[in-house]
Amino acid sequence: MMATNRYMLQFRLILLLLLPFFSWGQDRIIDSLEVLLQDETLTDRERIIPLSQLALYYKNDASKAIAMGQQSIDLAQKQRDRQYEIYAYSQMGMIYALYGDVPKSYEYLTYIQNAIKNSKEKDALAFGYNNMGVIKLLLGDQEGLEDVYTSLSLVAKTDYKLLALNYSILSNYYLSDVDSAEKYSQLAVANALKSHDYHTLCYAYSVRGVRYLAEFEKTRKPELLDLALMALEKAAAVYNQHPGYVRNSAYINIVTNLLYVYQFKYEHQPDPNYLQAVDRYTKQILELPMESNEDYVINHYMIRIKSAMIRSDLKAAEALFLELIPVVSLYPKQFRNKYELHRQLALIYEENGNFQEAAHYFKAANTYYQQFYDDKYTKTGQQQNAKFELAKKEIEFQENQYLMLIGLGAVLIVLIFLIVFVVQFTKQKKEEVLLYAKIKEEEAKNLEIAKINAELHAQLQTEETQRLQKEVLAKNIQVSHKNEILLHLKQDLQSDIPIDTQQLNKILKNENLLDKKFEEFERIIQQTHPEFYSRLQEQAQQKLTALDLKYCVYIFMQMPSKEMADLLHVELKTIRMNKYRLKRKLRLDKAEKLEEFIQNIV
């Protein structure tokens, strides 16, 4: 009997490795997700994750689960956001892995890998690699362990939920390695506590309990049962304290392992308290509603069978086996469970001395064992074929990429030649345009210079003409003055009045000084005020005579009126009269002074 129980313990531990991964929550979470999806204001992007989660929750209804998963994938593809694609593909791949559909599972593994290659979001990558690892391990592909380690290397240090899940997977995988199982189960519980996620914490405590049960199987140390009991009861407490947040299937797994602990403790030391604990947990399970999930049904029956066997009630155990076997026979797969159930019943018949029935069920067990291994090898072949197809597609993809790179290289070379040609041609044309523009600019400059030279030449001619005219005018004034002097001398000579030699010398001396002074002043006027004469003519109402201009020059020279009268040999009143007439010719107001006007005319 003891051998039978021990074998059943190992069978239960194997189930625990796989089942809790997918029991993320219970009715409250499902209800909240369904309410969320009914919200019409929810965007397509916001619907992706709830749809994917519900698809996994509804895995017992294949058509509904796949439809919701595909809807999530369609929305994720429309978003063109790789992290959402990773999530949607991961959940769909998980569903197919739970159904045991190897080709479909590996098909979605390919989709996950492609999405991961094109994503840079570390959180999404960590989630994707975790799910790839779980999918592969579900299908018996040990390469999934490498993906779990990759997920650990990428996951954020504050993503306690994903850290706890990765460590739980590693703890389950390394159950035969006590040190590794201890390390990883401790890390799983520590991170689960920080996550504040009830299911993650419940699962981590369960993993911790299984780790001690596995070591007990090897060493038979009674203290390990106490440690296992402590961890499993903590898991049960989380379930009971937070109803609706941990799935019933997860609690059934916890109770299954609790019964094994009490079985061994009772065998070591028969204590009625142990039987009471077994009855209490069994009663809790019986009060749970039955679900359609195959594993749930099997585990539900196995708890009742285990409870009967602990009490050595083989009749009750036999009846439960006979009740469960027809139910399980309807399941298309479950070869391992069918084998175990028939073998356990055969051992009961053998122990009771009913060898005929024992032989019948041993034979049936062998048949299912063969089917189990055939199915296992078939799945292994499918795995290898799927991996081969993946590798083939990867090679084809790389070859296509290589060809595409060659094509791109050729196009790039042509483009480079075209670009070089266009650049050179453009450069040449630009240089020609610049050269033509420069020639035009030089021509324009030459034309401008020629125009300026012509204008300067004309200006010089005009200025020279004006200068000569002014010089002639000044000479005329000087000649006119000389003629007046000569006229006065001639009149004096013709008169009978005797000539005063001294007076004559004085006149000649004054004229000589005046000539020098006039010539010097004329030179100064020509150099400093070449526009003097022209401005006087412009101001005059009628053309000024040579005598008028002479008066203007004398006034500009600031010559006093008396000196002017002596020089011109006229009376002072004549000078005043001529000044008055000149003032009127220059159109000056009565208040304006002639002297000031002439001084300021230049």
C-alpha cells in the first residue's frame, strides 16, 4: 500500500508543475474583465489585454477561447505595436499548448519570436520570453528553460509578479536539485509577497511546499513534512482569505499535496488530528462546484480517493476509481492519467487478492502506457518537425534577406553612381551658371565704369567750361576796372589841369596792389567757391552786369565803401546807390543786409 501511495505522490507533483501556471484568477477577475469589455468607450488598444486574458480563462471552451484570442491578435496587429502583439500571440500560443496542439503552438512561438525581434520594450520582451519558456515546457521541450532565463535577464527588478513566476518555474524544474530548488523557491516567495498578487503568492507558497515534498521523497526526513505543511497551509490561507482571486483548480492542487503530507505524517505517527485535517480539506473540496475542465475533474476525484486511502478504506477508493475511470475514458487524450488510474485500481485488486480484475486493469494500464508513450513520441516528432520547419523558415528568411541585401546593394551602387553623376553634372552646371553670371557681372561693371567715365568726362568738360567762363568774367571785371582808370587818366590829361605826379604814382601803386590782391582773391574764389558767380546770377531777378559782379566781389572781399569809392574814383553816395540797386536786383528784403547775403551765398 505504501508503494502505491508514494507513486501517487510523484504523479501529483508532476501535475503541479504544469497546472497552476494558467490559473491566473477566479470569478471576480473574469467578471471584472467582462464588464470592462462591455464599456463602449474602451479603445481598441485598451481591449487587447483583457481579451487575451479572458481567452486563457475560457480555455475549457475551445471555440470561445480561440475566437477571443484571435480578436485580440487582430486588434494588436492593427495597432502596429509589437508589445501588444507579443502579449496577444503569447496567450494564444498558451491556449494551444494547453490543448496539446504542437504544430499550432510552435506556429505562435514563431509569431512571438518575430514580434520580439522587432521590439525594444524590455518589459514586453521579458513577458514574451517567459511565455515562450512556459509553452515549450508544457510541450516537454526543455529548451524552454533557456527562454525563462532570458526573461529573468530582461525583467525589471520591480516587476515582482513576473520575477516570482520565473523563479517558481525554475524551482519546479530543479526539484531533484535540492540547493537550486531551495534558492529559487525562496526567491519566488520573496517576490510574490512584494507583488501583492494573491494568485502569484498562492502559487509561490505551493511551489515552496512541493520543493520540501520532493526532498522528503528522497531523504524521508520527517522535518521536511513540517516545512512542506507550513508552506502549503500558507497557500491555502491566501486562497481562503481572498475568495474569488485564486482559481479553484489552484486550491485543489494545494489540497492534493496537503493530503500527501498528512498521509505520511499519519503513517509515521497516527494522530487523529491529521485525519480531522484530511476530512476538513476534503469537505472544502466537495463543496466547490464541479467544473468541466478535465484536469479539475480528475483532481477532484483524486482528493476523495486519497482521503479514503489514508483511512485505509479501500472499498471507498475502489468505488471512486470505478466511478472516475469511465469519465476519463471519454477524454480524447489524458493517456498518462488513464494509465495511472487503471494501474492504481489494479494494485488495489491485487492487494485484495482479486487477481483476475488486477490482471484486467494491469493490461488496460499497459495499453494506455503504450498510448501515452506513442503520444509522447508523436509530440516529440511534431516538436522536431515544427523546429525543423522553423529552422527552414529562418534559413529561407535569411536567404531572402541575403538576396534582398544583394539587391539593395546593387540598387545602392546604381544610386551612388546616379548621385555622383547628378552631383557632378549639377556642380558643372552650377559652375557654368556662376561663370556666366560672373561674365555678365564683369560686363555690367565695365558698362558702369564706361558710363561713369563718360559722366566724369562730361562733368570735367562742364566744370572746365564753367571755370574758364568764371575766369573770363573775373578778367573782364579786372579789365573793366583798368579801362575806367585809364579813362579817368585820359580825361585828366586832356584837361588843362596840371597832373600831380605824386598822385599818379599813388594811383599806379594802388592799382598794382589791387591787381595782386584781386588775382590772389580770384584764385581763392576759384579754388574754394567755384559756384560764387553762378549762385549770384541764379538769385538775381535780371542778369547781373560786369559792374554788378565787381561790386559783389568787392563786398565779398569785405572792402569798405570809402575804399571802394576811392578805387573806382566815384563819390561815396554813388557806391551807396549802386549797392541799393544791386540789393533790388538780388531780390532782397528791406530788412536783409546785402553784405551778409553775399558773404553767406557760398
